[in-house]
Amino acid sequence: MKKKLISLAVAGALATPMAVSAHGTSVTMFGSVQAEYATVDYDGFTSQALVGDDTGRSRWGVHVVEQLGGGLKAKAHLEFGFNTGNGNLGVARERWVALANDQWGELKFGRVQSPFKDFVGGQTIDPFAYTTLQAAGSGGTMIASANGMGSGAQGFVNSAIRYDSPKVEGFSFAALLMPGDSNRLDPVFGGSVNPNNSGGEDGEWDFQITGKYEASIAEHDVAVFGGYSRDNLSTSQRAFQTAAFGPGADDEQVWRGGASWSFMGFTLAGQYENIANASINGAASCTSAGQLGASGDPRAQCNSAMNVNGSGDLWFVSGQYELGNTRIIAQGGMSDANATVTAAKRETSSFTVGAIHSLSQRTSLFGGYQRNMVDDRNAVLRDSNVYTVGMRHNF
């Protein structure tokens, strides 16, 4: 009898959320596990297939909240990503500490997500984010900058301070501040000057400012959002880009605007981005998860990337309809990378159709098809067809 009671107690404990609290402090373990069977067929190459999670949805982490009194909270967040298709131990995702209050908002310090990714548009309006059908990177309709300041999968901003305001009369905003792109305090590494390590010299700061307005009017849910991102070049970075890619190196700037509307199961959303002076560590690059491959591999399509020292724009539109526990999705858009002195013009477009079916509040199935069409006068990127079907479980 005692053994049965012990078994029931253990089963009951495992069925509850993994959270503990004591003396005003709560600790929650959370995560998500995803696997998909995906096929990417690049024109001129043998099609590539995988079973796993190359886009980086799978993760686990710990979130801590301590009540300090007077409405003030202290928070800590550690998160690690992994791929269900291989044995790698994983990669770092968000890592930060924060102070928060319902009256004035939340202030984070550490490795955080860009507001362009999780606050104004970006992955908040892409239902296929973190799948091979995602709009960022190879989808070609959102920037997936390797510096973390775009919408790309596995893109996080190092050495940053982020503030999120409370919502007041439907208005809220978020801001990000980081001391350059530096990974080290010393730009001299391995016996030579590496411009990638000197982004924070001379007190140079990169930043983003974003805001949105949300309202519900007669069962219509409406949101309008916008943001500005600036990635300042240090003296070393400017000299490096000018020597390698010709004149035109300047501080990278990105403007974004968009909106979403929902009514009776229908959802429409879209955004437009304008990029000026793309830097080699910014909008002229993509994360590996965003481009579905390693840089330099002709099968890794970073369609959303601009030419170094060049400008361009991107737009994205998505439509969804909820039919019971299933969301039917159609979306697409275009990107345009203007020519520079060292690179020709590139235009891309893509469209995606698919569905997401919820088996429960935590488990879902998804699948679909994406067509990427590339007009690349540099003859590097190629058209592709993407097919996928997968399963995701959140805990």
C-alpha cells in the first residue's frame, strides 16, 4: 500500500509545473523540444534532408523571481538551446539579471533578445518562427543579423541593457543599449588587431528604440508598431570595411514599421524594414540558424542580408485563419539588396503555405511548403524549395 501511495505521489509531482518557491522567491524550470523532418532543395544541388531542429527552437532554462517588497522584484534568467537531431551539448541563449516593478517596467542586464525580435514585429508576427519555414534568414523577408539586433533565430545581443515599459492606455515601448559589438575588451587577440573585437572603443554605443500601440475595438484586436536600430561603427571597423569592401562604410541604421489585425479567427500582419549602410557584423550577415547553414556554403541562403556598405529594404505579410485547433497560414514578401562598388544588386521573394495543429496547450504539429526565388547577379545564392513537417512540445 505504501509503495502505491509513493508511486502516486511521484506521478502527481511530475505532472505539475516544475516550479518551487520559498521566502518570496520562485524558481521555474521551462523549455521546449522540437523535431522536424525538413527537406531543402536548392536549384543545382542534391536536396538536403534532416530530422532535428537546426533553427534552434529547442531549449531549456531556469527563471527566478524574488519579491523584494514595495512591488519591486529581482529576476534572473538562464537559457540554453540544443538540437534534437545531434548530440551537441547546446548553445547559450538569454542570460540576464533584472529589476522589475509593475509601475515603471523591467530593466535587464546581460545577454538579451532584441526588441526587433520579440516586441515589435519580427517573430511575434511570424507563426513559423523557429522552423525551416521562418521568414528571417533564408525566408528572405526579415533581417536575421548575426549581431542579434534583427529577427533571426539564435540571434541574441551580448553585453546589453534592455528596458521594457508597462502598458499605459495601450502604449508601450522597449529600448536596448549595448557598448558596441565587442566580444573582448582588448581588440588585440592572437597577436593581431581584430576589428570584430573593438566595437566598443571610444565609448561607442549601439541602440534600438521601439514602441507599439494595442487596442481592442468591437472584437477587433489591432496593433501598430515601429522601431529604429543603430549599429555604430568603431574607427577600426570603419577602416576594415572600407579596405575590404570599398567606400561607403558608415553607421548601420534600420527603420521598421508594421501592424497586425485580428477578428473572428482571422489574423493579418505585416511589416516593412529599411536598411542603410549594412555592416559586415550586422544586416550584411545572418546567424547560422537563420540561413540554415554555415556562412560560405552555397546551400545556405541568407536572402535577407544586404551587401556590405549597402542599403535595401524588406517587407513581410502574413495571413492566418483559425479552424478549430488548426491555424491555416499563408505568408510571404520580398527583399531588395542594393548594389555597392564590390557587389551587384540582389532581389528575392518568397511565399509560404502551411498549418499548425494544436494537440493540447503544450503540444502541436506543424507542416508546410516555402518557395524562395532569388535574382542574384553575383551568382551566389540560388532558388530553393523547402518542405517540412514537425512536432513541438513546451513545458
